[in-house]
Amino acid sequence: MTNTILFELGLEELPARFIDDAEKQLAENTKTWLEEQRIPYQSIKSYSTPRRLAVQIFGVESKQPDIEEEAKGPAKKIALTDSGEWSKAAAGFTKGQGKSVEDIYFKEIKGVEYVHITKYIKGKDTSVLLQSFKDVFLGLNFPKNMRWGDFNLRYVRPIRWITAFYGDEVIPLEIENVQSSNETYGHRFLGTHTTLKHADSYEEALKQQNVIADKNERKEKILSQLKRMEAEKGWKVLADDSLLNEVTHLVEYPTVFSGSFSEEFLEIPEEVLITSMKEHQRYFPVQSTDGKLLPCFIAVRNGGEAYLDTVSKGNEKVLKARLADAQFFYHEDQKGSIEQKLQKLNRMVYQVELGTLADKVDRIKTISEHLCDDLEAKVNKAKAIRAAEISKFDLVTHMVDEFSELQGVMGEKYAKLFGEDTEVAQAVREHYMPRQSNGELPESEIGSVVSVADKLDTIIGSIAIGKLPTGSQDPYGLRRQALGILQILKSRNWNVSVEALINNVIEMYIERKLPTVSKEQLVRDTQDFFISRANFLLKDEGIAPDVVKAVLSRGIQQFTLTLSKAELLSVKRNDPEFKRVHEALGRVLNLAEKADNTSVNTELFENESERNLFEAYSKVHNRFVEEYKEGRLEAAIEQLAEMAEPIHSFFDQTMVMAEDEAVRTNRLALLRNIADDTFLFADLNEVEWKQQY
């Protein structure tokens, strides 16, 4: 006979951003707990609202299955004494298993006989096992916890009730003086407490109390109401997934309503209006069918349709105050000049050890200038430098102080109002991109230059003062910014070395006498940090780990070229015809590390295979380097392949480690030259070719 189990934890209102992960943990941990307890079941369904986390378990058996289990003990020679009696080890083993020595039998494992017993374990009643479920609730992890009253428990919010049912029976649980019962609580204003008769009745009983416990059902209810209002009013609702998800977790019974604001506020940039509605009030902005922002909004009430007009007017009043502030800020920010605002950056500390925001801007300007020089004619250097100079001026504006998420966005708006070049203004906005992982990249070359410069300064400055991310901790978002740099380099296909960029910035830090760890450690830590991010990106592109390791063995260099090498090697590692080339070059790499120099004296050659290999290398070296530098990687690796047969002949006919030191050194130098070209492409010994055949 099967039954249904219900566990519900009632809480003070949970932060919306915590709920998705908490419900996911609850479902996964419940499944793990059931498996550990050996409780057979059919399915699990989880629930969440701002005031509750719950799980229903369907088709639960009334007891654990009985099992027979074989236990292995000591070896026979230990289990028996010299006189053939059972030893203390054998007796102790059987006693620990609830058996006696009479139950022992022997089984051979890899030629050795061991003591074994078979024990029968009777399954326990499910009702007894369920009392330990409170550990699942207490095992949930949250970004922030709190204490309340005189209790020692730290939890996301105070626990107000526990509902625990096995069929129609209450499961006894207790957490910080809160006892489980057959009661649950409905909507805070529209419902009351209700007594459940059976675990199966949970979802329907809550609906009677104006609570929709299933988050997906709440979301669909909101969406359907939004679509209906769109159709009725001829609007286009800006309902992005993040806002929709957040609103879903703010309500237990959603009802959509609309409101409006004065058209005079439309003079404010749309981004400000939308941010104010979405981020501060959790409203959905609306547009006309042709994409024009309208002086209206849609909000979601946690309740029914009663007095919606009053609710709408109250929300309009709150929004009006917000927008009036924004309008005031917008006008105030246009007073003075950009230069006056830049002066204020001298009074704003960026980081105690790294100076003010003005100091940071100056570093961004210098890095941008150097990057433009590296890119030669690709970028308008004067515009890039100007964009770097004014990149942070909007941080002192009232608008960005109030709406920090609009940094850069308002910088572009204000830069245009102050008469800056359109491309320069655009770069001020774009230099913050990408704003999140896999976010939108800068569209312009200038914006890309300043973005890379800003991020390089942030990363190297943080590492220089000992703020290298560790484990999951990355409070300054350095990993995201390093990924952003690599993604920009890839999208722009810039022929610049990542290591060169890093070294230039580090030299600048040293010249300016900024506090740093030793130069060697700073270079090493920064390069390792970027290599770990490149590793992540290459694997995200579907490149196998061994190929990733091969192409990053000598650093990242030009990232786009490195990605192309990885893609080509991914093909070659599956090409049987390339196997002999790999084996030849691999033999070279194995010995080349022993070489002290690359100077080859042809007069020391003792056989034809040495001369042939040197001639083959001399023939392909310049062509390989040219093809490689031009990014013609297929042609470059074909040049290396031409040396395969001469290499095999060389090793077949020549003792590299000759007794004559001069001859040995000369042969190693020849191999070192070939290896240097090969390493420029990749460390082929890291590629697991043999697993493909």
C-alpha cells in the first residue's frame, strides 16, 4: 500500500532572489534523503511562495524493503588460529554484524579466502523514518541567514509553522520550539489557517485560502493576465524573464493591474524611466505597438481584484515621487561641464592602495593609448583617449548615484548633451560591457579598447594588492572581467598578445610606484589567472581538455589564434594520417628540453640523416613562421608535417645522446630549433592522439 507525504516549512517572507535555489535544493535533498533511508516512492513535487517551502512525495511505500546483505570480514588465515579455532578477529567481526561464528563461510577473492556472512535486514516502518526529515530543512543553504528571539539556529528567516503529513497522520517534528501539525496558513490577508485532512489535499486546500503554491502556475497566471491586458489596451508589455520571475516570488495570489504617470516625465531618458519602474518598483513598463514608451505601467498585486482602483492610485503616487526625483537629477546633472565633473573624481577613492577614481581614469587612458599603438591604424587613437578620459565622469552625477545600474548609460546621454563626439559618447557606455557573463559586447572599436583597458587595470590592480579570487569568492568580479577581455579579443580578432597586454600594465604599475607584490609573482599570478579563464572559454567552445592544455602550454598569446589552433587540433587528433607526424614531433619535444642553445654547426654532422633533417628544418622554418603569423594554421602545420619522415630517419640512424659532448650538444640544438617551432603551435605531447585509434 502506498501513500503521500507532505512537508511544509512556514516562514516570514523570503527574499525573492533566494527562492528558486531554495526550492531546487529542497527537491534534490529530499530525493537524496529518500534514497539514503531506502524509502521507495514514485515521484516528488516541490512548492514555494514568499512564505513557504514545501515538498510532496507520492506513492510512498509503508516500509523499507527487507534486504539480504553480504558482509566481508578478515582473511581466513587471520580468522583461524594455528589450532583451527576461531580467532578474536573473527568473533569480533561476526558480533559487530549481529551474527555468530557459526554463520561464517569463506569466499575466494583474487586467490585469497575471506570470511563472509549473510545478514538479513528487516525494513523499518516509513512512519518511523520520517521523523528525521527535519534535517533536510535544516540542511538548506542560503546566501544570508539570521537569528531570532533567544534561539541559536541561524536560518534564512524565522520559522513560523511546520506542516508534516504521512497520509492522514501528522509526522512529529520540532525545530526551535515549533511543533509540526496538520495545519497550514493561507494568504496573509485573504486567507486564514486551515486544517488539512490528508497530504494529497495540500495544493487544493491552499487555493481555497488564496495561495497558489506552484510557482509555475503563478507565473502562468501572471503571463496570461499580462497578455490579456496587452490585447485590451493595445500595449506591448516589457516583461523580461528576470522581472517576471522576481514578481512571481513576491506574491502568493497574483492579480495584474495598470497605472499611469504624467507625460511630462517622458522627457527623461527611457532607460531611467524603465529602471525606476522595473528595479525600484517591480513594475512592467509598456510601449506602443511601434515601440514608443508610454506613460503607463503594469504591476502585480499580492491579492484579489477588490479595490484595484485604490491600489493603482497608491502605486501611481509612489512612482510619481520616484520620477520627480529622477527629473530633478536629470536637470541638475546638466549644469556645469564634463571637466568640472572630472575634477570631482579626485575626491572619490577608488581603492585606498590604488588611489582615487581620477588615478584609475589616468591609468585607463595610458593603457588605452598603448593598446591603440599595438593595433596601429585599426582605431582612432584620439577618440579612444578622449573616451578613456571621460569614461567615469557620470559616476559623480545625481542620476548614477541614485540608479547605479545606469553607469555608462547616463554617461553616453550626458556626453552627447555636453557636445562630445557620438563615437566617444558611445564608448563611455560600452566600456562597461559585457556587464555579466556572456553579456552583450561593445559594438565599436573605441568602446572595446576602453573596456579592455578598464578591465585590465581592475584585474591587475586587484591582484597587485592581494585581492586574487580564491575558491568561489570573487567580490570584485575579476573572473567575469577577464572573460570579458578574452571575449572582446575574440570578437574583434585583434592581433595582440594577452601576455604583452598584461606585461605593459604591470610595467606601468611599477613605473608609477604603485604598491604591488613582487613583479615576478604579479606576472605569474596574473598570467595564471587569465589562462584559467581561457581554459574555461575554450572548454565552453567544446574543445577537449587535452587540446586546451596543448594550446595553452606556452600561454594564451593571441586568443583568437589560440582558439583556431585548438579547433584545428581537434580535427587532426582524429585524422589517422596525422598520427605519424605527431609521433615524430613528439619524439623531438621529449629531448629538446635537454638543449642549452639553438646554435647548430653543420660541420659536426656525422651522418646523412642529420644533414637531411637540418635541410628539412631550414626549408620549412621561414615558411612555417610566415604562415603562422598570417593565421594560415592549416598551411603552418603542413610545414611541420614535412619534417616527419626526416625526423623518424634521424632517430633511427642517430644516437642523439652521443658520448662526444660537442656532437651531442649540436644534435640537441637541432632538435631544440624544431621544438621551438612546434611549441609555437602547441605542445603536441599533451594531445591524447592514441586514444583515437
